[in-house]
Amino acid sequence: MVLCEVMSAAPESFLSTWALIAVLTLASVVVFSGPVFWFYYVRPTYEKWCYKINTRFPSPEDVRLEIQQTVKGILAATLAPSLSLYLSQHGMSYAYCGVGQLGWSYMFASFFACWILADLFEWGYHYLGHSVSFMWAVHRHHHRFYNPSPFSVIADEPMDQFVR
């Protein structure tokens, strides 16, 4: 509902919409992962280190690669939502925006249905990414960070991120 209202004042350009959503997504990754990284990796203490499963900390080069991979993943992950919002804004989709005629019960039911179905899809896709060889060839890049930092949560190849 909120995105529909925001999109009514959004730029007319698809690239501007994509850039805006990508920047907002990147900002949320920095806001959520940055403090955790600072607390556990930049200013570690012996007490924090004792609870690490992998006792080594990632090298600065590995963290840099994680951040680069995350940015590539964000660009791919924000492509489809940006296109959806752009098409909705220009009347080229059947997107349902706002409470409208169907009411709040439909809004809540569709939210939870989408949430559950998206989570099931994510689980199934991830499972297949580990068990089917051609899918593992794409997904394995996410697991190259054997000692991950908080920035590696979505450090996926663009194709892996786009499909999800």
C-alpha cells in the first residue's frame, strides 16, 4: 500500500526507479549489517571471539569481495520489483494497490499467502541449488566465503539473486 502511494510521486524513468530502490536496499543492508560487523569484526573482544564457530576472522580482501558480491546481488534483486512498480505506475499491469474494493481481510490474507509461498519458494530453490549440479554451479559462489561476515548474507551471483 505504501509503495503505491510513493510511486505516484516517483520518477517516470524505470532506471531512476531501479536506482532509487537499489540505493534504499543497499542502505538497509548497511544499516542492519554494518553495526553487527562493527561490533563483532572491527572491535572484537576475547569474549566475542570465544563464541565464534570459525575462530579466524575473514581477511579484508574477503570482506571486500563479500561487499562487492552483495552490491551485485542487490542490483539483480531489485530489478524485478522495480519493473513491477514501474509497470504499475504506468498502468501496464494488473497490480493490486491499496485496500480498495477487496478490503483489509484480502490485504492481510494475500500478505500472509505471499509471505508463506515466497518462503517455500526460497527454501525449495536453495535446496535445489545444493542438490542439482547445474544449479549448484550458479549457487556455489554464495558459499565461497567459508568464514563469512554479516555482509555475505545476500552475497549471491546476480542470476542466483534474480531468480529468487
